[in-house]
Amino acid sequence: MTAMMTMLRTATERLLGRGEAAVTLPPMDGALLPNNVLEHASALAQLKAPDNLVQQGDRVFCSSGNKVLQLDPASGSLTPWLDFEAEVSAMTTLPDHGLVVALVDGQVLSVEGTQPRPLTGLGPYRGFCPTSLLADGDHSVIVLEGSARHRCTQWQRDLMTHGRSGSAWRLDLARGESICLASDLAWPAGIARGSDGELVVAESWRHRLRSLSDKSDGGLLSDLPGYPGRVIPAAGGGYWLAMFAPRSQLVEFVLREKQYRLRMIADIDERFWVAPSLESGRDFREPLQGGAIKSMGILKPWAPTRSCGLLVRLDEKWQPSFSLHSRADGHRHGVTCALEYNGQLLVASKGGHCILGLPGDVSGDA
């Protein structure tokens, strides 16, 4: 009966153009009012496509491609630490200061000292598209699988094919067991444990945060104006939510137009799809999106865009307090992670190819 009701609701939404089939977007207002805080922030370190930021004891590590580097938050200097066979997709530290690293080829590895060891024999879990990791006790890790069909690097393809095959797993590293906590997720890309002990997941393609124990279609925070990614605990309570790309009316429209979408996927280079991106404005072959053009030789900051920089501060009830932006005419786009360390807020701008350093008491007033 539930499946029948879901199918009926989906058909009705597509007919009427509402719900998930709507092309309208929530406004950037209130706590999400645009500003230039990220754009004007100091670039602590310049490196290609920085992604994960984690703290291990008094050390900070960041990932860039297949490399993990140690970052000095005071000087911004980077020291190579480990190289892997494939690009790093996720990292987390365990209470005993051990490090767990996931790769885009599906491998999950435990790092003791500088010796990576693949985690195998974990029951039914088979790594394929690990997007995020969360330490869950001394010998347990929660891993999110973004998709059962597409690799981590194919996130645009998963969105444009209406991907709903993601899952969440708990891995018991001591017993060599695994259990599936949730399935049929729409690209889960971030996870955190709430103050009440609930596991909360950022479900990117449904533009929401939801509790894994909630089986309804609702969410703790829904109808976001962008695609939510990693969720990071903030000092003093609350969380930082990295939104790696903005939604746009044009993309929402293309997602409804099946024939156009399939033709685009088949015939056009993925870099130039009408799809969200971590960076834009670097190639003349990129699609124009409505007002996202230069006026008098200048790109308007309020223009629709394929990419932007957006980091949202959430309170303990998962509601936005304020946000930090790099707008359409900026370059600090594709924010994928943040970390508070010694009173400093570190922000990874994957699309801007830099790690930003901001004061820990930063706000959205700019």
C-alpha cells in the first residue's frame, strides 16, 4: 500500500508540477541571505581541489586527489603525508587517533601510523561509492554509499539519472561485521550524530537533512536552495553544513524533461551539461543559464549560476543561524568541508582550489 501511495503521489506531483517535480526554488533569504564572507576570506593554502579536512590529535589533515597532506593552520604550509592508489573520497578519525580513509574506487582503509590497511571481511558491505565517514565509538564507523550505480566522481550523472540507490552502513571493525542502516537514499553525502543521539544524513538530491530513524518523507531541514554535503560539528554546539552546489530553475526543469536529459547525457561532454558544478566560468563551452551572463563586461553577483560557495551554520535543532557565501561572480566555489581548530574556521573550497582561514567567531554579516 505504501509503495502504491508513493507512486500515486509521484504521478500527481509530475502532473501538477509541485513537490519534487516543481521547478520553483526557495529564496536565499533570512539566514541564507547572500554575502561575500567566503570570497573575501584569506586563502590559507592553495592546492588542487582540496576536499576533506579532519583533526587527528593536534594535527590537521586534508585530502587533495589521491594525496593526504598535513596542514599547519597557523602558516598554511602543507606537508605530504600519504599517497593512495585512487582519489580520496572521505576521511574520519577514531577516538584512539586512528584514521579511516575511503577511496573513490570503493576501498575503505584503516591507517595506523603511515601504514594503510584495506578493511575486508566486513559482512555484506561492499564498498562502491563511499561519500562520507563518521566514527561511531572506538571500533565502529558509519559509511555512506552515495549510489549503487555510479562512482563518487560521477555525482552529476547520478543526479541527472534520478539516482535513488544510496545507503548507510555501520561497520564494526573489531568484529568484522556490517549492517545496513538505510537504503534508497538520494545521494547521501554527509552524516552527523545529533545531541539526542540520532544519526542525521544530508540527502543531496532531495535537498534535505533527515534522521535515519525517520521513515516518513519529511526531514529535519528540507527544501534547501542547494545540494547539502558534509555535516560537521561546530564548537559550542550546532553544526556546519557544506552545500557543494546551488540549485537552479534550469536544472530543475531539465530534470523533468526526460528526452532532452537523456540526449544531453548521450551526446554532450559531462563537463558541459546543464547541471550543477563545483566551479564554473572557466570554459566558453559551459552552458549559459538565463541571466548568468556578463553585463557591461561584468558577471552579475546575483545571476543564476552552476556553482557557488555556501557554508551554513546550523543550531542544535538543525535550523540555519547564518551562512557564508561566495556568489556567482566569486571564485571560492564548491565548498565540501569545514573544520574548527584552535579558534579558527578552516573551509575547503574544492572548486576554488584553496583552503580558507576565517576567525572562529565569524558570522554572515558582510
